[in-house]
Amino acid sequence: MATAHSPRVPTLDRLRVGSAPDSWGVWFPDDPLQVPWQRFLDEVAEAGYEWIELGPHGYLPTDPAVLRAETEQRGLRVSAGTVFTSLHRGPAVWDETWAHVSQVAALTAQTGARHLVVIPSFWRDDRTAEMIEPPELTADQWRELASGTERLAARVRDTYGLEIAVHPHADTHIDTEANVTRFLDATDPDLVNLCLDTGHYAYCGGDSVRLIETYGERIGYLHLKQVDPEVLADVVAGGVPFGPAVGRGVMCEPPRGVPELEPVLRAAQGLGVELFAIVEQDMYPCPPDQPLPIATRTRRFLRSCGA
């Protein structure tokens, strides 16, 4: 029974909490610095999660029968696949984009998942900080991004039965509040929803609660993440690219960073729709024994918030 000294924790029953290979330091299909996929599956289940994302295509088994068997025997289910795109570059990249997307979308659908997280391409090299292209899009590029994303969403839905969720991300063209809202205003709400990553949005100066309150009908998926504000200040001051920033620990274990997750979770619950809320703590690279204790504590923390 709740007392004056033990306030009742709200039940956030609309949120389906999971984790992702990213929280185990996995950024690539194959990399000697990453844990084997079997260990990831074992440990994500041990940490108390039921839902997972596929991570980079080729990290987990790409044979759908093998993947289903491996997840089911651990009591795990797949919430989404992930793709990277550069649709602002226009029709010239469509065939290459679709070849990649269709491969990931087919496997995602075969797992029973219904979401495809779409991440825009980086404007600077994630390792060297070399400028690949200007950080701001032209008006024509914004139009190509909007129309290309709508085309992709329609084809993914019609071909694979999946809904896309576009992921604002540091060092991409969909990053700050101004760019996120510009993108949302330019795209069809019946086709294009957002994957709100609380860490990336804070990294780029955005307010997740305000975005949920303002564009709630466009929030189709959540990534739960926090930023260490002191590390972020150094990263911004030094113009450090996202990859090295992660190596410095810019994304930290909840509840040690920002944004505060309880208000975000309550705002998401208030939308009145079922949402995946996937923990995705960027940690590449990391020691192999580091992820499991963090993942276990994070799951315990989210339960204390009612999720």
C-alpha cells in the first residue's frame, strides 16, 4: 500500500520496454571489438528484457528460421530492424537504397516485427570528423528528403507491412529541434512517423517532452538514452564527431544524465497508444563485461519508473 513516504509509481502499461545490440557496444555486422551475437542474446534476456532490435544487418543471424529459433528459446521478440539512408541525395540513390532497405525489411517482417527504424546518413565521417557534405541541406535537398522518405514509407508498408520511424541523430541533417520539426512539417503524417531518441535529441539541444506534447501523433517509436552534460559540453566546444564522443562516454547510464526519463515516459504513456521504448545506450567500443550490469541496472531503474 502506498503511504505518504512511498508514493505510488504510475503504471506505464502502454510502453513495451526492450534493448538493442547498441547497448552491448555493437555498431557493425562483424567487428572483433564486439561481443558475439549469442552472448548478446543470452545477456539481454538475463538482464530482463523481452524485446530487442536487430541491430546492424548481419550481426544477428539473417536466416529467419535460425533467428526465430534463437530468440524464441530465450523468450525474446523483435521490435524493429534498422536501416541507414541518404534520401536527400535524390533519385540517383533510390535503387541502392531500396536494395538495402528491402533486405532488412524482409528479415524484420519475417520475425513478426512491424517497425523499421530509418536513420539519415552522417554529414561527417564518424571516425575522422572529415566533412562528407555540408551540415545544412539546401531547399531542394529538403524536398528530396521529404518526398524520398514518403516514397520509402509507402513502399515498405505496401511490400512488407512495416511502418517506418525516422530517427533524428547527431551529425545528420535531422538533428536539432528546428530540423526535426521542419522534417515533420514537410512529410505526410499518414506515412512518416518519428523514432524519438531521447539521447540524440538532447545531444542536439532538443526537449523530448516538448516534442511529444507538440507532435505526439507523429511519435511512432522511442529510443531511451541519456547524455552526460559535462562530456557533451566538451564535445560541442571541441567540434568532436559523434563516434569519438561516444568513446568519451557522452551517452551515459540512466539515471545519471539528461533528459530525465520519468517525464518522458509519462508523456509517452499519455499519448494513449502502444509504443516500443527501446534502451539504446551507445557504448562502442566497450569491454565485453561492461554491458550486462548496466543493462540490468537500467531495466531495474525503468521498472521503478513504472515501465
